[in-house]
Amino acid sequence: MPEFNIAFAKLSHILPFLHTVATIVFVGFQASFWFMAKFFMKDIANNHKRYILVISALKYLGCAVYISLAVIVATSILIGEDDYSKVADPMLNTILTTKWTVFSFLLINVIYVTYRINRAVKSMKKGEYIELHENLIVVIYYFIPLNVVFALFATYLGIAYRAF
């Protein structure tokens, strides 16, 4: 009689699921915010309420991004400790090193985005709307799309690692 494995709550299934969900949240929130913010940045020069709306949305986005990054790090460490035989392969070790390097770049980029948002808030409080607009332009048009591209590249590396 054949045996069936019907265990649903295996740690080997839960960790990759959480890792995948955190990656989807990271990429999805940033991509959707990028499209939304591009819409709100049109004709924003004389509409100060839109500035407040974009900055408050960026703060909520920041919370989701930092939480998803923390989950990605935690699950990556736990998944990496799961199979030591894969780390012995030089090709897989290179994939992991590249993935951690990309992740480090993403973390530095997110921290810099947070810095620019804080500068935008300070310039809005001072009434310097040109500096506020420049800070938002840099964040929305350059750094958020860069985060999305690098996160998708890291996702590809994760899929390549799991396929070995």
C-alpha cells in the first residue's frame, strides 16, 4: 500500500513560503507605489496637499518595506542553514554571495530612501517646496524603480539557487 505524506506544517515548507510572500510584498508595494506616486506627482507644484499625501504614503510604504526586509533576512538565514550540502558547491556559493550582496545594496538603498524622505519632510516644514520636490523626484523616479529591478534580480537568483 503506498504511503502518502500529508503533513502541512513542515518547517521546510513554511520558511520558503514566508520568504516568497515577503519578497512579493517588497516588490509589489514598491512597484504599486511607484505607479501611484507617478500619478500624484503630475501637476503637484502648487498643490501642497498632494505633497502631504505622497509623504504619508511613503512612510507607510517604508514600514511595509522594512518589515518585509526583516522577514526576508530571517527566512534567508533559516533556509540557508537547512541544507549545508548546497553551500559546498562553488556555483551555488557564488549565487548565495551575489544574492546577499544584492540584498545589502537593497538595504543601503532603502536606508538612503528613508534619509531622502526625512529631508523632504524637513524641507516641507521649512516651506522649501523646490527642495521637497527634488527629494521626492529622486526617491520616486530613481530609487524605487532601482529597488524593484534589484529585488527581481535577487528573486531570480533565489529561484536559480532552489533549482540546483
